[in-house]
Amino acid sequence: MTRHAACFARILFAIATCCAAPAIAQESMTPLLHPLFQDHAVLQRDQPITVWGRAAPGTPVTVTFATQNVTAHPDANGHWRTTLRPLAAGGPYQMTVRAGQRTQTLQDLQIGDVWLCSGQSNMELPVWRALNADGEIAAATHPNIRLFTAPKHAAAAPQEGFHDSVAWTPVTPDTVRDFSAACFYFARELQKTVKVTMGLIQAAWGGSRIEAWTSAEALRAQGSMDTALDLLALSTQDSAAANAEWGRHWAQWWTSRPGAAPEDAPWQPGAGGDWREAPASLGAWERWGVPTLADYNGMVWYRTQVTLTTAQSTQGATLELGPVDETDMTWVNGGGVGSRYAPGEPRSYPLPPGLLKAGTNHIVINVLDTWADGGLAGPASAHAVRFDDGTRVVLDAGWQYRPASGEGPPPLAPWHAATGLSTLYNGMIAPLGSPALRGMLWYQGESNTADGRAYAARLRTLRDDWRRQFGAHTPLLIVQLAGYGQPPVAPVESGWAEVREAQRRVAAEDPHSGLAVAIDIGDAYDIHPPNKQELGRRLTRLARYVVQGEAGVPPSGPSARGATRSSSEVRVHFDGVSGALVTTGAQRPIGFELCAADGSPCTYVDADIDGHDVVLHGPASQTAARVRYCWADGPVCTLRDRSGAPAGPFELVIDEGATR
């Protein structure tokens, strides 16, 4: 080798060593096991135990656990997976995983029952916000209940790992405080009869819709969501193009509304309309002193301008906005640049090249608020265009606003965290992988009450989607929406009641599902009823029937089996009655309605108990097509059985001339 060649070889070796060292170090630091597998973890008893992780391609991985030794071979991307034989409940165990010179050891593993607890804010509600929080937390020392919280994260594509660090922790006053009250009280109650270690996985997000928890593939199979799902996929490759296309989609919705004026395009520069000066401090519009906005929930348009030089307009730039409550759709010079559902959080939207121009640039924001205070927060300095050279130009031309009262809810961008499509599935369910579960607890629906009729199909899709991931017959325990709001004085239509009916029907059609009736443990003034202890007891009763197969334990209270007409009365037949049907607070059942087939308003009717039937009287009983019970957001429900368990809400078609 010449001196020149030897010198060149040394340089190449130095470069290779320099570049490879971080990769080698990173490889040695990455755990061999997926993050779901940690000290104190619980693995599902009586089912094959699947273990997976990552290692260097071509390096065999050996797993040693409970006298078993199995070997896995990573694929070209380093992923490996293997399965251990089922084990009965017990522990503690140690697991050791080896790949070449690398070793990972886990301590204090238990074989028991693993439960996934998911949904929106009523599942997320922590122990410290439930009844008797101080006493419950102080007494919470349960080493055989282990807690695991999936970090809150939304993503446009399925994620392999979690967004943040995770751990399994035994229940102590410190660890249980922020954990799901519904999930914890369920496990604590169930452990009184099922004496095995319980592993609880919390994956919940307040305000979330069911579509966010369902995979894109499953949603696409439902139909009607292809356009939004295509945009979601585009957002992972070209977010600017996806935002621009979503802006056009949103604008099309605005102009196609019933009674909309085709020329009304508030996002366009110079758009007409009744624009008014907004307070310089901005903030919640309820506090502006404008009577029409004092208690307003809906949409408000905002607009302002910013003047840029030619040099500024040709730079890369980002639009920065202060906190928005709740959802925004934002345009710059008539082009959509971003949309987020993130109550109280600031916005930051990269602007595509060529969108800005020298001179006046127009910024328009549509803000949607559905709860409490809403609007665009100040101060004025929070809103600016930041350029790639680090300079920042504040939007200081003053803000104008225009209410959009009376309009229906706008479409929600598919990448929104809690209200998007598959976003929470991708960020919180997909990272769990495919561990065996004893069952799944689902407490959600409040955010879908605006379209309750569609909820049954959505719930079936989620059930089947998750069973493809966690096991074909994984039990699903559904928590019924609790009562919320004042009782009506006359029969009403109710999206809450429609969601409850969907929950009832989906649970009834599947032998591996069940419904925990919660209508009577709600709070008329609080969408988050604090009595999660009673909910835990009802979920336990349901689990003993559906999951444990205890036939002597009715899954809930009286359950409406059907309704028949004979002569001048309608009979509703109940199953699952313990002892006898009874009423509370009145001598006769109340809350029963009969509904005609022509769509005219339903009517309340008198009712009497006859054995395990409720008999409905009155003129409407001769012509009604349907019977409803406890049909309202916050109804009064008085029918129970001797055990004290309530009969839940329902809607049934009346069978003509059918026998009991």
C-alpha cells in the first residue's frame, strides 16, 4: 500500500469510527424489551404470553422466564417477537432477555389479570377528584394492584413506542392519586372475589370522540370518511398541503350550509359582513361586555393584518398565535394554514413558501367554543409572524370580530388530538402492541352526543378493531353515560339518550360484552359525577357475569327484553330481575313514553307493575309504534328491582300481537 493509500484508509477508518460510535452507543442503550415490559408488570394469566422488542438484526434474542427459555430472531429492522407458554396466577417472577453482549432483566413480574381502561374524561377522572378522595388516597396501599398510564399523545400515524417514559407501579397513596378512579375502584372491588394481581392500563383523554380511538383502517371500512382519512395520511408527508386542502374543505362546508350566501367568505381578504372592533386585550368573548356573547357557545370570526417588507415575505415563516379556546381554523391571505383542537393552548403554524407577500397580509381565524369561556387570548404581543432569521413581527393592526351565531358545528380536522380520526389510537393504543388482556373497560360517549344515532356503528367498529389487536374474544365492559342536566317537563329528543341506546344494543348483541348501568349515579350539574366507587361496584358485578361466568350474578339490574301490544295496553317485559320490580319515590313507574310511527312527539303514559312486566295504559297504547323509558339527557328513573339495581333507559319497537 502506498503512503497516499494508507493515509486515505486511516481517514476512512476514523470517519467510520466517528460516525458509528454514536449508533453503537445508542444501540447499547436501547432496551431489548418493548417499554410495556417493566419491573412490577402484570402479565395475563392462562393465556400465551407474547413478548417483543428490538435488537440488532441477525442477533438471536433469548428470553428466560419461569423455567422457560425461548429464542427469537430479529427481522431486518430489528423487531423480534416470541411467545411463552401460559401460566397460572402467581409471582413474583424475574425475566431475563439476552442478545449478544446485551442483557435486560426485569424484577417483580406478576401473572394475573390485565385490564385496559379507556375513554374520555370520566375514565380519566383521577382518584383525587372522586368521592372521599382524602380518605381513599390515604388508605390506598395495594401491592397486588399495579398501575400503568399510557402517556397522552395524538399522532397522524400509528406509533411503535410511547411518547414519554412509562412504568408499572404498585398502588400507594402517591401512585393512585392521579390514576383513573373508575378503573382503580373496579379492580379493588373485583379483587374481593377474584384474588389475583390486577394490572390496570389507563389510556384516556378528556373530550375525546370515539373516532379518535379507532384505527384508520377500521374507520375507512365504515365509509364516508375517505376524504378526511386521505388528508390525515397527507399530513404525515406534507402538512402545508394538507392544511391548505383542509381550508378549502372547511370553506366548502361554510358556503354549502342551508341559507348560506355564496358570496359570504369571511376568510378572504376584504370580506364583507358585520365586523366590529375587538377589545385590544382580546381574551374570553364572554367578558367583553357584549350581551349577545355573554353566554355564547359557538363560532366567532377574528381578523387582522400585518405589513411585511419584500425581504420578509420571501423568507420561511411561522404564524404564532396566543392560546385559543377551543378549536381554530386559520387562514393567511385566503389560504388555510392550520387547525387544532387544543383548549387554552397557543398555535404555531408554518407558512408555505409564496403565501406571504410584500405589503398587507390578512390573517383570519374562526374560533369554535362549546363550553364555558371561549376565544382568542391576548396580549397583542402573543400574535406574530416569526421568520427564519429569528426576527418577529407582531400582528399589531388591531383585531376585528364577527359572531357566527346560529350556525351548525363545523367539520373537525382529522388530525385534531381528541376529536380527530385515529389520532389517539395511533398515539396511545397502537404503542401498547398486542398483550393479552382479561378485558377492556370503555367509558366514553359524551363527545359523540351531537350525533348519537351514529354511535352504535362507531362502537361496533371500535370493539372489533381492538379485538383484532388484543384478542378475538376480549371482553368489553361498557359504562353507560350517567344522567346529566335537568329532567324535562315533557318528552324530548336527546343525543345523550341515543348514545345510551346504542351502548345498550351493542352490549346486548355480543356475549363477550356487557353494559354497566350508570344513569342514576350522575349529577345534574356536573358532567363528571364523582361517585366512581359505586361505578366500580357495578363494573365488578358485570365482570363477574360476563368475564368470570358467574351465572348466579345478574350482570346489571332489570333489562327490557321486548314490548308487546294486547287489546288496549302495551306490556314491557323485563329479564334479570332480582326478586321483584319496584319503584322509588312513587307508587307507580314514571318516565315511560309511547311514540307514534309518524314522527309526532312522544307522550308520557301511566304505568303499572305486573310481575316482571310494566303495563302501559292510555289512548296512545293502541297506536304507538315504540316505547321509550328514561329518555333525556338527565331523566328521572324510578324503576328498580329488590336488589336496588336500576332498570336502564331503552327504546323498543312494539311487537303487534306477540306473546310473552
